[in-house]
Amino acid sequence: SLDMAQPETMTAVEVDGPSHYLKGRGTRPSQNGSTAFKSRILRQLGWTVLNIPYFEWGTLVDATTKDAYLRSKFESKLSSS
């Protein structure tokens, strides 16, 4: 399943909580195997996948910064596709 999907444009948004990540010592968490595999399969099928990590989202303090964050992520992802 996908958190959000727009099949017409083959765009998926995944809001990834702590269970989607592995924690290293003193390093930024990295995606676990099943999360990375799901994103990789979707990309191979032609989807654009936008992952929203909990540790980035949790630092945003209000609706304005959250909106700017999402816009930036979408623009960055769509320009690299």
C-alpha cells in the first residue's frame, strides 16, 4: 500500500515513521530493507516516489515550514526524474 498516490502521474508519497529506518551509531537513520525495496520496485515500474522521513518532518515547527518542505521535496524529486 501507499500513503498517497496519484496514478495519473505515477507519483507516490510515503510518510516513513521510525519503523521504516535502521539506526546507526551517531549517524542519520537509513531506510530498512523492505522500505528501500518497495521504493526501488515502484521506481522500476516508472513511479516517482517521494519519501518523507519522520526525523525531517518532526523538526518542522509550523504549517508554513511544512508547506515549504513539501514543495521543495516535490520540486527536487520531479526535476531529477
